[in-house]
Amino acid sequence: MTRSPAAAVVVVSARLGPVLPAAALPLLRTGAVVRADADLPPALRHAFKAESATDQPDGLLLTVDAGTGTAASWLAAGADLLPTPEPAGAALLDAVAVMDRLRSPGGCPWDAEQTHASLLPYLIEETYELCQALEDGDRVAIGEELGDVLLQVLFHARVAAEAAVDAFDVDVVAAALVAKLMARHPHVFRPQGIDTAERVATAADQELRWEELKRTEKRRASCVDGVALAQPAAALAAKLVSRTAKAGLPADLLPGGGSGGGALFAVVAAVKHAGEDPEAELRAAARRFADDLRAAERAARGAGLDPAELTPEQWRAHWPSAP
């Protein structure tokens, strides 16, 4: 086989658009002709000002699939293969494009009608489904549910981009997140040319530093500013206990006794002060109870009984563990 010394097949990335790998630069500097294989999308052909491909390897041949067509024959003749590397997260561009298509004219009528308010139940539902997958340790379900939560982020960002006032898009959301993460991790992202003595050796150090930076950044008037009041009651109470403890509030000023709500708050506070997560503990207890309930129902069916008509004695007889 005679190798073509000045020819290469470049596999371009449709999602990255008119981007070529750095390995193609030496040929481009020699004035190599840029050619388009038959599978190259017209938009990319135009962007690269690519000429039609020839059977004889000559210059750069742009393609999206090097295994077929002219690209395959060029490689067989000895042309180099130059893939265009995609950065981690490149597939997110596809997700954004799909979301835009669904909301655009000619897309999906249901998607086009949604608002922040109408989407809220789905955000809550998908979040809890992800929590369940994580608790179950189901890696397949975790991946799927993460995608469903990501959909909600993309959906709300797309809706926000269409607002008449104070509009923003997914790029603004991502940029704000990057800025926040960098600001909250000065021990990792030090400004170039600035030497800082700040050191964070442990996760506990970082948690403390995170809260300090957040207070400075948010300029909050209260230690409980920013606490999401819409979260489940046990999680809300635990968060308030955590925030007020860091502020030095005496434990005897926390709600307790008397009303049912006060008594529940006192239990949550005690669990939190013991270093446990009340919401997680309560959810775990509830799931264990649901598992025991189903086990008792299965046992009752196995004994020829109808679980919907069990007496208290029959429930106890088939319960998997002592109450």
C-alpha cells in the first residue's frame, strides 16, 4: 500500500459544529484543500467552505463516519485518521437542542404550553424518584432519574429564556453555577498571580468555609435566610436546627412540648443534634414499614386470606417482625 503523505480524514463532530482537531493544523498550514464527504451536513460543508470529495486522497476530507464512502477509500489508501475530540459534557448540547426544538414552533404542543408553575409538580416528583433510586442503590435507575431531573433544569431554563422581562437562558444558569463554585472554592480556584495562604484540609473545613463565604456573598440579615420553606417538614425543621445551632441559639429556645407540631420539632431537633439526618431516618423507617406491610400481605395471601379483610390478630400473625 502506498501511503498518501498529505491527506487525512477528519471525523467532525456534528454537535460541535465547525470545529477541527488541532492535529489538522499542520496540513491546513500547507494550504491543503478541505473536501467534504457525501455524509457531511450542508451547514458544515458551507461553514468549512469545503470542496467536493475526490477518490484520490488529497488534503483534508471531512466526514461524520470514517467507515463508509470516500472516507473509507482514503483510509485504505493510507490517509491519516483525525478524530475531533469532544469535551466531557458535549452531549448536553444535544439535550439543549432537543429542548429548544420541543418548545419551538412545530415542536410539541404540550411542551410549548408549560410554565414554571405547571412544571413544578414534575420537578418535585422527579426529585423524589431520584432520591428513591439513590436509596435503592439502583445504578440504572439513578442514571435515568438524573436525566429526568436534568430535563426539568433544561425545561425551566428554556421557559425563562422566553420571558418578556428578566429573561435568561441555560447558558446564564451554567455560568452562574460556575461562578458560584469557583467563588466558594478559593482554595482550589485561586486567582492567577495571587498567592493565598488559605488551606482546606478536610470536608468539615470546607463545609465551614462554604457557609462563611455564603454569608459574605449573600449579605443575609438572618441566619435562616435562604432556607427553602417549601421542603418537607422534617427536613425543614432539621435545616432550621442546623442554621440556628451555627448561630449559637440556645437549644432551650427551640420549639418543643405542648402542641403536636412542637413535640415533633423537638424529636427532629434531638435526632439532628445526635448527628443524624431526621428526614433520611424517617424515610428509612417508613420504607421499612412499607416493606414489612407488603411481606405480611404476601404471607396472608399464601395462607389463603384476603389482605384487605385481615383482623388485627391476623395482621400480627403474619407480620415479619415483632411490632
